[in-house]
Amino acid sequence: MKTKNILNILSVTVFSIASSYLNAQEKNYVSEVWTADQGKSYRNPILYADYSDPDAIRVGEDYYMTASSFNETPGLPILHSKDMVNWKLENYAIQDILPKEHFSVPRRGDAVWAPSIRFHKGEFYIYWGDPDFGIYMVKTKDPLGKWEEPVLVMEGKGLIDSCPFWDEDGNAYLVHGWAGSRAGVKSILTLNKMNPEGTKILDKGVHVFDGHDAHPTVEGPKMYKRNGYYYIFAPAGGVATGWQLVLRSKNIYGPYEEKIVLEQGTTKINGPHQGAWVDTPYGEDWFYHFQDVDAGGRIVHLQPMKWENDWPVMGIDNNKNGIGEPVLTYKKPNVGKTYPVVTPPETDEFDGERLGLQWQWSANENIVWSSKLPGQKFLRLFSMKVPEGEKNLWNIPNLLTQKFPAPNFAASTKVKLTPEDAKEGKTAGLLIMGLDHQSIVITNKPDGFYLQLRRAEKADKGEEEKILFETKLKGNEAYLKVNVNEPNGLCQFSYSENGKNFIKAGDVFQAKPGKWIGAKVGLYSISTAKAPRGGYADFDWFRITKN
């Protein structure tokens, strides 16, 4: 009888703990440093984070968004919204990039380019182009659950920016762009016939648009149909400098008429293009696009949209030239209800059973890089050896990073370094990663533990990381912080041994974007190749706060 009571108590306790954990995971996170929701209105960007090349759809009263993830894993983020303004990061469509072995090391700027998300016959599909391997597709019936294994729909080099389209007659198509770096040509859009299942291309394709004359670097096509017209929405003119182009034709193969529908104009929103047309159940039309803000990455804006003479009109036509310009603030979309404020997660107390969804590795994850045991109130990163000959962190896969969340913020952590048998050569700390990178770390030497500020300029070119600042610590623990400020990611690193009095380390560092992505902030733990194996660093928490 006593045993049974104890078991009952234990099962209730376990259920309670599990429920508490799930509730904590489901709780809406609200950023301290950037929210778009302003009550009855919103401000742009709706996501001040590098959700590059966004695509979005509505299914019933739910909205789903995905974005490019390049070499970072897990990949293809799945964001969900009820009101088009407040977005929650819920899932990833892929855990590993294929081929797995090829992407077991960082292939920065490669892999997952400009995805399209669609809903067809009860299933969610995402298509994307890998410039070196071809066009992949992944699908599921539950976007917040497990996605199936990716399928290589079209093998080839230079195939990028793909979008599926299922016509009313049952025929399926795929429109895509080309990467000049691999294919030798760009600025053209190609349409292929596809099997109805969306798993295989059936022909060599037909070019449907050539942008060389007036719309260089046309890419990122998204295909729709309305009022008997086939539409291709496509950005042109370059990531930071371009415009939004719309093509239309009564025949899917063309010829296509063309019209620029969104441009920077007199606004400060450079290169407004590449995104998604989304409607509401109440008859409103909206357009998502990105803006390239250099170290901050490609951040997501929302523009009002309407139709005139079967052409979309985006934003506000301030100078009456027939081309819309982006808005900074606007009334929120009419979705019939009011929903709570929510933003993608940033801070992680490391109290849950797994890492927060904001974290990504620089390559396909190896399970030995980290440990997060049930009940453990910290994250353990093991001291992984850096390969011989590496001069900086550019080719290191076990960097755990997340996107910049705002133009101004502070990131901080508490770290304890345990080198085990090694007398020297173990290092762990807080990192700003990009084409240049800088970190503040604890490292060990034969006479104790040291705080160092390290920087590598032109890391992608193999330039050597240098120590800019060094001081001896009393022990193996330290509080590390970086304050990031406008303009464009000015970073001041600092440290403390008691968590109260922070001392600046070195001069201000100018963050640089990575390869096709913004700068990232995060944590890492490494070892020199010559140090004995073993060692680890325990991070108590990682917090994003106001400066």
C-alpha cells in the first residue's frame, strides 16, 4: 500500500514537472529590445532580426513564415502568427543539411537559399535551392511537428530561389532563379513542369523572364494566380539596392508584362523586396519583404497592399509615380481579434530540458558538442579541438549563436571553465561572429586562468586571431558582456568577477555581417589541437537586455 502511494505521488510529481516545463516552453516571450506591436498599429520592421528572404502563407486563421538559413542548423525556421505582426518561433523544418557529411563543417553562405512555403491538399511544403546540389523539398501535415526527410526535386548546380505552383487543372510547376557564381549566368527566371506530388521535375524548363536589360539580379520568384492572371513576384536590382518587380501573364509560360511595385523612393528603407503576398480572411492584402541593414542582417517588414487594374500596389505612393514606398508605421491587419504580444526568443536561462529555439550551430550538429541534462540549470559546452592550422573561428562548426535581435541591445553570460587534465589551451566565452569576429573569453595557462579579448579581421580570408587584451582572474569563473549599439553594430565588450562591477575590455569593435547573413552573437568552447582531450565550460545563462 505504501509503495503504491509513493508511486502515485511520484507520477503526480513527474506530471507536474512535465506540465510546468511545457507551460514554460509555451509561454509567450516578449523581447526587451524590439517589439513591433504598438497597440492598434505596428512599426517596421516587424522582425528586427535576420530572417532573410522571408516567405509566408495563411492557412485558415493561422500565418506561417520561413526564411533562408544557409549553413546554420537547425535550418528553415518555422514562425507562426495569428495577427501577421506578432511572430513566435515554433520549429525548424530540417535538423541537418544534406548531404550530411558535406555540411558537418561550416560551408558559410552555402546550403539553404530563399525558400518558399506553400499549403497544398492538406500538407505544408517548403522548397529551397542549394546552389551546389539543386532544389530540395520538405513537407509535413503539421508545421509545428516533425517534417519529413528532404527530397532532391531537381539536381543541378546554380539552381536557387525555387517556388512551386499547383494550377487548377492539376498541373504542377516550379519557378526558380540562377546563381551566377555556379551557373555562369543569373538574372533569368525559369519555369519547369513538375509531377503533381511535387517530388520530381519532368522537363528541362523554359525561361520565362530575362532581367538583364532593365532588372539585373532578378531572383527569388514567388508564383500566384488571381483573376485569370499568373503572377511572378520577384526582387531585382540587388539585395541592398533593389526593388520589387511583379510580372503577369494570362499564359503561365508568358509573355509576361512587368511593373515595379515597390521601391525605396524618399524613405530610408533600402532595397525593399523579396517576400510574400498574404491576405486575411477579411479581404485585406499585405506584403512581407526584407531590408538589408548590414551587420543586423535582412530584417522583415510588412507593407499594406491593394489591387488596382489587376496590379498590386504596395506601401504608399508618396511621389505619385505609380510605385509604392515602404511605410514605417501602419494600422494593424484586420484579423477579427486582438492577440497578445509575442516575439522570437532571445534570452535563455538554460533551465529547460533543451536549448531555446533561437540557437543555431555553424554546421550540422554533433551531439558531443554540448550537454543539457534534465534538471541541470546550465548549459555545458565541451572543449572541442580546433583542427591544426586553423587561425580563427571561421571554420569552427561548434559555435552556438543566434541572430542580432535589435539595433541596440546587451548580451551577457556567466561562464565557468573546467579544463580537467589540461594545463593550458582550453577557451570559452562570448562571441560576435561575422567576416570579422571578436570574443571575450576565459582561458587557462599553467599559472592560472586569464580573461582575454580576441579578434580576427578578415576571418573568411584566414587572417590570424589576435589577443587585444589580457588580465589574470582570481578563479575560473567570470561574467561576460557585450553592448551592441547603433550605428550598425558597434560592440563594447566588458567583464566582471562578481557580476556587479563591469570593466571594459579593449576598444569598440565594429560588427561585420557574415556570408549572406547578419552578424551573430553567441557562445563557444574550444581547445587547441595540442592540449589533452577533455575540458568543458558551463554557462549559467545567456541574456539579451537593454543597454
